[in-house]
Amino acid sequence: MKRRSFMKTAIVASATGAAITSGLISSNAVFAASHEKDFTKAKSLDEAMKLMGVTDVAESEMIKIKAPEIAENGAVVPVGITSEIEGTTEIVALISNNPTPYAAKYTIGAKAKAAVKSRFKMAKTTDVVAIVKANDKFYTAKSNIKVTKGGCGG
Amino acid sequence: MAKSTIKLRTKDKDGSIQVKALITHPMDTGLRRKKNGDKIPAHYITEVMIEANGESIMMANWTGSISKNPFISLNYAGAKGDKVKLSWKDNMDKSDSLEKTVK
């Protein structure tokens, strides 16, 4: 199984490499394809933001993070993120003190409201940072959550 | 086939449809260890697609930082009779989907 998946990745990698050199795929498409592996590798908040290409972010009060102040169980922390900024297309949730801060990305369709709710794991007391992309600009908001019992094992 | 891993609820709330879903999944981060010290391999959902009448409503890219048996909820502008479909895919190439008509 491992060998098979390795072969697959190798083939895909070489194919994309060839495509770039021949200029078939724009760098943007490559970025999108490799998004997940790169992002989950980021070990710190800054690193994750850098990988995402987020350079200048404006703090916005129009993003609301609904989360408990104190979470007793870090394995299940309900977090709701709502953006009232018009033209919101993406919501990214980052959990700054987790081993891999990049937690989730939501791509919002035309009909959907820019509001999502999920349950996250948090290793320890941390900031939850929401990054909202609207009209090619980035906005951010954060909320601190105290975790009394970690949820990422270890 | 075994029971679906997805529980999907849809509700009409004055022109906006609320979608709530629960997925049964271990969502292992790859950092946890078994009692004998062996690492539990990472196994988590990477992609969740929610569609209504074939049109994409929301796509979520998840990582191991999402809790076990994840829950997702969202609202969209729709009407009764819409066919809402949720499908997921994980890092071990497993997947599942479920379709439901909004009542």
C-alpha cells in the first residue's frame, strides 16, 4: 500500500514538474494542487500564513468568532465563524498553539452564507485566528480559548 | 452496505436552508500513540463538499485539527425540494456521500 501511494505521488510530482517547465500550468494551479500538504506542514502560525500567501491582513470587527472562553475538553471545541464582509469567498481557521496550526479552509459558494460551524481540536490554551478572504483582500479576527485538557494526544 | 457515515439534517428557515451534518470518522492526527507506543497513522477527512441541486455550496478542506466525528453546519439561500448532497474524502482515499431532499 505504501509503495503504491509513493509511486502515485512520484508520478504526479514528475508530471507536474514537467508541466511547469513546459509552461502548461500556471503557478497558481500548482499552488492549489499542492495546497494541503504544504499547509499542514506549517508548524507555526506565521509559517502557515506565509504559505497561504497572506501578507497584509486587516483586523476586522465584521468577523465574529463564536467559541467558548473556557473549553473543558480540548478534543471537541465548537467554533463558529461568521463573516459579514461582502464578497467573502474563503474562511480559514488557524489554531495558533496546535502542532499544525492550519486547521480548516472553507470555500464559500455564491448562495451560501459566510458562516460555518465546526468542532476543532485544541492541544492547549490558544488563539483561534480566522482569516477571511473577500475581494482578494484578507481580513482577520481572533479569539482566545482556554483549554483545561488537551485534545491532540501526545 | 454498512450504515452511512453521514447524518444529514436540513431545515427551511424563512428562505434560508440550514444544513447540519455529522460524519462518523476517527480523525486521527498522526501524533497520537497506542498504549504500546506505536504511532496511530494520520487518518482524517481532507475534503467535504456540500452541493445543492448539483451546485457547489461550500467546500471545506480539513486537517487533523478537526475533532473526531466532525460536525459541520451552514446556511444557504435555497428552497424546499432542493437536493442537498454531502460528500467527503479522506487522506486514505476513502469516501462517502449522502443526498437528501429539503422538506
